[in-house]
Amino acid sequence: NAAVDIPCTLSNLPRMLSAVQSSDPKEQLGGTRAVRKLLSKPSDPPVQDVISFGLLPYLCEFLRPNHNATLQFESAWALTNIGSS
């Protein structure tokens, strides 16, 4: 049940979006984790890029109770990073 590993670089935003749009939970978790790591940069995280790419609705959706706890955790962390920037 391991997540798909996606490098957390700005150039991989299209891959992250594709992953969170997938119906595969491993893809969803890998994409969400990559977004979270990208937003966890200590200086100047690319918040506007993530928002502009359309990832925010997916992060919000993954908070719903029908998703697994790890995906919810990663989504909440990413959203916290967005909110704190």
C-alpha cells in the first residue's frame, strides 16, 4: 500500500495534478505527499503555483471521512502550509 513516489519539484506539478486526479489511492497519496513536501520548503514555498494549478479542491476533497487517514493527514498538512504562508 505504499504511495507512488513523485519528486517534489515545481516542474513536477503536472505529475502531481495527474496523481491526485487518479482513482488509484496510491497515486492520490503520492501526489498529495509531493504537494505537501513542495509546500514545506522553509523559504518561499510555491503556494500560488499550487493554487493556480488547481490542486486545492483535491486537497480539500481528501479531508472527507471516506478517504484513508494517511491521505487526510497529508492533505491537512498541505492545506496548513498554504494557510500559514
